[in-house]
Amino acid sequence: MTGLVHPSEWTYLRVVMLKLGFTNRWVNIVMSVVTSVSFLILFNEQKLDAKPTREICQ
């Protein structure tokens, strides 16, 4: 497996965590972290938020 995780694997991750006994709240927190990507860009001393709209392909 490469470092890139396909979005279809997020469902698998959710199911595994639930079967291991993690609470729905914890699973939702973890899923929100692993499925969201954002960047903070410093440009001319100004902070700009950026959220990609497409997946990165390697």
C-alpha cells in the first residue's frame, strides 16, 4: 500500500473502529480528522486558508 489512501477505505476504517468498540462520537471525531484536509498559506505576511477541491494523485 502506498501513502495514499483511497476514499473508499474510509468506510472500512469506520466499520473497523465501530467493531472494535469505539463510540460513535469518537469515530466521528477521527473520521472528521482523516477525511478533511486544509492548508494555511503564508503569502506576503498574510495567512490564507486553502481547501483542496480535488484529490492529490501520485
